[in-house]
Amino acid sequence: MRRHILAALLTAACSAQAALPEPIARIAAEKGIPEDAIGVLVLRGDQVLVSNEATRAFNPGSTMKLFTTMVGLDTLGPQFRGRTELRTNGVVNGSVLRGDLVLRGGADGDLTADAFTHMLEKLRTKGIRKIEGNLVLDRQLWQPARNDVGVPPFDEAPEAYYNLIPDALLLNMNLQTLDITSDGKTIKASALPELANVRVRSDLTLVDADCAKWGEGWQVPEYERHGARLTLVLKGSFPRNCSKTKVVNVLDRTDYAERLFRATWEKLGGRFSGKAIEASAEQARALNGADSTLLAEHVSRSLPEIVRDTNKTSDNGLARTIFLSLGSLQSDPLLGSRPLSDGSNEAASLAETPGGADAPATLMTTQARAEMVIRNWLRGHGIDDTGMVFENGSGLSRIERSSPEQLAGLLKAAQKSLWMPEFLTSLPIAAIDGTMKRRLEKSPAAMRARVKTGTLNGVTALAGYVPDAAGQQCIVVLMVNHERSGNGNGRAILDGIIDWVARSN
């Protein structure tokens, strides 16, 4: 019955085609954005308040994260946690580990440098001081293991955190935090975490400029290699008498992991003469078999906490991690019905699946399986997924597509989910936090509207829940796809519709 009601409601929304509210139509005209570039659907219970281009597929920007996070909560469950393990199939003799140390990735979005240090401290408490083997990096939970290889930068800032493409073993998100400080004549720069044989050199040019606009002179850093030594070179210009912090992703992941491991292990009094190597699928299965020993582990926060960070700040890396986790814990049609998970709500290795980690290459990719999970969820809730396009589940994409009708369907289905409180808590609150912190401060929507935003070149969007003047919850979805949507133009339309709903009776 629920499916039939939802289908009838969305059909009504499609046929109603209520015109844009006059204030919103006026803003759009003033900004030079045609109404056919604006997709809107506003629902108050079963009543359609506004419907404009509601069935058309738009680029939804980061509102795509709502599909990933809601389906993630419903499918993986609130107790789902990513997991990282340190294992070995070698032997510990006294203080010496004779064999490889395996760092096994399990979609752990909280694997920070501090968490990694604690894992290595556990090795030291076991009496291990010397490792006679290699550090084996097992990223084989997701297939392919490295989705980032060969992928061109999304835009002009490939070093930026928001552009980071995760893998199942992303140590400290492969990031370095740069502290840059200048006076009238000199620039000082340092980086954390400390990496073995890595230093920072500033080739920045001092300029007389506004410190607040320092990013205008920033260029993508480079690194120089001299044997085992690596120099991170800062490029561009930097204002005098300025102090800023910048987080960058520029080093090769294997190199980064090895240097972080060496620096941390040596600080703990350990010795390591091997090197870091990437495990193949076959190696991963062998290294994580029945003969391997668990030495230390780290478990991430629970999924609702990760979802909150994902939606509040629109974190692309976390969204992609949840998206691929949906695929890594699902059965593959070519392998039969046995799930990849061991039933514990923790990420499982492909080495444990039917066919093993080196199963035929014709198997579905993890990304394809994740898409299948979301589509099946939508269909199971009576939502037509026709025209939807998935790429990474984060909305940082030129090709992802959804209609306002489909996203409104998700938001309506979410209201009946057991995990609606967790989902609702993850949405930015107008004038309070997240991406809505400084918006609608003088509107009746302030502190009441909970909406996810999305912004790309030529794209502005929002989706969420806005109480009307009587306090009745309304579902609001709006997408603007137009070359003039930047420079605050699209945002004015978005804020306008939220304010209009909050004042409506």
C-alpha cells in the first residue's frame, strides 16, 4: 500500500506543474536564469505546493549524497563500522617479527595518523621491535583496488581534499597539513604528519596582498625526489605578514604510507628494513588466510556519526567510502547469493568471497554493485529510478543525474525509516551549522530548516525538510542547472524557496 500511495503522490506532482512562486520567478528573471533550468518539487504531506520540471533529470550536485547516506543507513545499519587490521603470516620470535606486516584496509574513514600510531603502539606492547619483512598494503576490499589511478583531476585543484578519491586503505586520507607563516621578508613552512625523509621547501614569492585572499596566488605543490629523500615544494605567491593552514594530497599513496610508517615506527623505537608494497588480489587472499595472525586493529566510528560528517560538511571522500561500502558488502550476481559480509556489519575482504579475491575479471565492480544496491532500494520503495545516473555517490561529478521527483521520493521514504532520526540529524541546519551556517539568518527558516546543499560549476541545488508557518514539515527539492547559477545567483533562488516555504500557510 505504501508504494502505491507514494507512486500516486509523485504522479500528482508530475501532473500538477504548479508555477514557480512569484517571488522565486522574479528572482530567477532578475538573475537571467530561465525557468526551464530550474527543477523544483515542494510537498506538504500529500499536497503538491510547487512542481516545476520535477521529472526532468538534473545534475544534483552534492544533494546526491542523500541517496548514498540514507540507503547506507537503511542497508548497512547504524552499527556498521569500517575496520583496519595489522596482520602477519610470519612468526614473532622474541622482539622480532620474521615475516611481512600486512596493513589490511576495510573502508575505515577514521584511519588518521593518530589512529595509525595507536595501532603501532599495540605492536610495541606485544614486544615487537624489529620487522624483518615488508609492509604489505592490502586495498583489495574494493575492486578495482585503486579507483584513482589514471583518473584526470576533477578541476583545477587536484591537491585539494574535496577531490580525494578514496580506496579501502586510505591512511590519513593521504593528506599533509601545511602551516605557512610570513613576516615582511621571509616565509616559514612546515608539514604534519611527519614523514620519513620528507621536507618542505617554500618557493613562494612574497607579495603585498590581502591575507584573506591568499588563495589567489596558490599553485599546486610539486615534489622533488633525490634518492630516498623527498622535497615538497610550495609554488605561487603568498602575502606578507600572513599565517595560513592548507591541507594537500600530492604524494603517491604507497610512498606516503611507507614514509608515515617509518617515521612513526622509528619514533616508537622500532626498526624496519623492508619497503611498502601493494598486495595483489592473490597475495591478499594468501596473507589474510587462516594462517594469518591479527596483531592490532582500528575500528571507525559508527555509521550515523560518519553520515553526519558526510552531510553537514559535504565530505566527498566519506560519501564515496559509504557508497563503495554498499557495494563491497553485497553479493555478486555472477557468484551466487552468498554476501561478501561475514554478517558482522564490518567490512569484509574480497578474499573471503566465493571465487576469492582473484575471481574472474568479468565480475561486477564494487561501484556497479553499489549502484545496484541503491537502485534496488529505490524500486523497493516505489521510486522510479529511470534517468538516474550514478558515478561515485558524492555528487562531485559532471554526469550524475537525478530528478527532483526522485530525490523527493527518497526524502519521503526516509521519513518512515527506522533511522530517520540519524538521517535528519546529519542535515545542515539553516543559520546554525554545516554548509547552511551563514544562510537565512533573518528568515523564519533559521534554526528550523534542515537541508543538504550542492554546488558545482553551473549547478546549485538543495534538498531537505522545511517547516511551514504552521510548523508542518515540507519536503523541498530544488536544482538549478545553468551557466549563470554561480556568483550567488542560484543560491538566491535556493534561499528564496526555503524562505517562501517557511512563510507559507
